[in-house]
Amino acid sequence: MALSGSPHGLKVLFVSPEAAPLVKTGGLGDVSGSLPLALRGLGMEVRLVLPLYRQVNLKAHGIKPAGLSLSVPVGGRLWTAQVFTASLKGCQVYLLANEELFGREGIYGPNGGDYADNPLRFTFFCRGAIELARALDWPAQVVHAHDWQTALLPALLETKACDPGPLSGAATVLTIHNLAYQGIYEREAFAVTGLPHWLNSPMGLEFWGNISLLKAGLVTARALTTVSPTYAEEVTTPEGGHGLEGVLAQRHESLHGILNGADYADWSPETDRFLPEVYSRGDMKGKLVCRDKLLAAFGLEKAGKRTSVLSFVGRLVYQKGVDIIIKAAPRLLLDDLRLCILGTGDPEQEAMLQDLARAHPGRLGVRLAFDDELAHLLTAGSDLLAMPSRYEPCGLNQIYALRYGTAPVVREVGGLKDTVQPFDPMSGQGTGFTFQPFHERDLTCAVREALWTRQRPNLWHGLTANAMSQDFSWQRSARAYAGLYAGLVSS
């Protein structure tokens, strides 16, 4: 598809289940909180629509009633959505409230699980976004949906399953942030979607006897995007497609890989409010202060100049490859190394990490928590950041690490491959250390290559200078989305 035309003045309805700082469970929240602002910076008119979950702090974010109530027909019943408004750094935000559907302890489910009525909850949200556009009489030219929670929106609009009102003719875009999460529910749930019967088939939502809400968008949206170019290739393969590779391979001409960006207003060592001392590429002394504070926070022994600090921050789940860090740790700790682990997730992995910490006191520290302030300190105070993911649609932590002069040690998958270039000591080019086979032996080799490099100050200085000069700002990503939007609208 040719990407042509100008995006200036385009009206974009940006519909997401979460957006930082209002509500966030992961990278999707970061993207939806940053990309609309960058799109506005290119001259587009963007309106962001979210559910109003119980967890959203109205006072903290200046969220107020809009004085607008919507009638939303879903599942043979007329539901009410109360509309609230806020401004996110100048971007107009609308939040749709319904106490019965969103006034719950969990966002998507209890204790990280799924609510059985999620098809109802998110059909309501998607239909509510359409009714909001109608009530505002706002003719968006592009409707941009995100992940399985909003994947019904392109299907509803493209099939004219309901009256689209001012969204009639809008180009629909669906972004896949993580294909592993597909919104799979029992086949009977199809009835609540309100979609035409022909989509209740293998050509539509049917997925191994169930339905996949994500698949609704995959087969109907005019354009599909993933959050990195390599991930766009991986999702069309049996290894990376999670059962949907055939659908995505058929739609390869409409599939675009656009790399996520980083919000350097929040993630920069020169201005980071969470650091005990800031620093820059030209003056790295503050990084040593951050390292001392990090080791103290994890209860680890002080480190000498030749000692390296290797860290991991993220969810302790199958995707992130924490299991090979656990297997590699005893061997890695034979070197002059401190190891810090920050995150929560699988109880079995949490227990194994705690056992490792007890076996290596003073050298391996574990904090089982989601702690944004500590994550900033860890990124600044570490020498190396491990990301041995089985798959990684984009990843943001390695991008943050680069800006902080912390060398990523990553597996060559998805966005990790797109953002970290292997360091070559002969040419001095590269920004980190990579490996491909998923095995603790290969992770260990990559870490030891990094340790070897760090013992050579001239090489290490060149590496960190390369890393800190990288630009993965949202402006670059926004320009790619703008080109996609303009091409869709003008085609």
C-alpha cells in the first residue's frame, strides 16, 4: 500500500483500553498515553477514548463529568454510558463509565485473569465509542483501535453491523501490541457482539471452537500494525503467530511494523526526578551514585570499579525468559557481578528467585514488586540490562536502558532485534549485546562478552556513547503512523 498525502488536519479517534498515566497495565498503556500527543504535534486532531475503570483517579487527573449520557445497545439490552472528560497534555480524552461493567476490582479480570463477561464489557466499550462520535457529531477520518479489547470496533464499522453515524467511511486501523493475548471466549459469546452471522465462522471470529475477539479486527480492519518491523514478520510464522499466522500471512499487504517510541520527558538521565543524581553522556559521575543507591536498595554488597551490575525489570512470566536467567545465575555469579531482579508474576518463578537470593546473599537481590521509582533507579544504576525474551513485540526497557548508558543484553527477536545493534569491538559500532538460541548457555556467553568489554574502558566508553545517542522518540513513530493514516484516507 502506498503511503501518501498529508496528515495535517486529520481527525483521529484513538480508542484504547488503557493509557498512561490514567490507567496502565503494560506497554499498551505507555503507547496510548504518548502516541496521541505526538500525533497532535504533527497537526492532527486526536480524541482519545477509554473506559472509566474504578482504578482511575478522577481527582488526580482532573477528570470531570461531561454532562453527556449515551444509550448503548448491546446483547439485547440498552446500556447507559456516562461520559467524563479530561485533558492529557492538551489531548482531549473521553472516558465511558458504567458501574456494572467497569466498577470492579480488576481491569480485565480478577488477579490478572479474565472476567467471563469481557465480550459484553468490551462490545459495550466499542459500541460506546461509536455512540460518542454520534453524540459529538465528530466525523473522524481514522479510527485507531488497540488489541483484543477494541478489535470489535473495526469489525462493527467495516461490516456496518450498526449505524456508524459520522464514522461512516472512516478508515480503520488495528494495532497488535501482543498477539499472545487474543480475547478468546466461548463460541456462545458471539451473540453479544452484534456482528453479522457470517463472521461466526473460521473466516471470521471462530478460533478452534471458540471465538477470538482480536481476530474480528484482524479480518476486517483496513490496516493492521504491529509495534516493531521484525514482529510484523514473526507474527506470520508458526513460531510467532500463536495460531493466527495464516490470517496474518493472508493480510501481509495490509500489515505494517511501526516501532514504538520512548517518552524521553519521563525517561532521560539528565532530568529523571527519581534519581538521586542526574547525569549525561558528557558527565557520567551521577551514574555511579545511582549504582550505589541501587545496590543498597537491593541489599547487595558494594561494588568496586571492576564489578558489573546486571539487572532485569519486568513481568516474571513465560514470555520474558526469566527462567533462563534463573538457570544462568549461579554460573554468572562466579564472575565479579551483582544481579538485581525487579518484577512480579508467576508464583513459581517468584519462589525460585527468592531461593536464589537466599543462596547468594549480597550478590543477588530480588524485589517482587511493581515499583516505577525503583525501575528508574535500576535502569540508571545498572551496567547491563538482561532481556532474554522468548518473543518481544517491541519492548521499551531496552530503549530506556540505551538512553541511560546501560548496555542491553537481548535475544534477537521482535523489537529487541530492531533496537539493539550488536557491539563490534573492532569497529566500535553497536549499542549492546545479542544472542539468538533460547538457552541459558547463550545468555551466559552474551553476558560474559559484555563483561569482557566493560573491563576495557575505551571500548565501554564508545559503547555507552553510541547507546546514549540513539533516538527512539515518539516523533519518529508518529510520522510513520501519519503516513499510514494519510495513505488510507487518500486511497
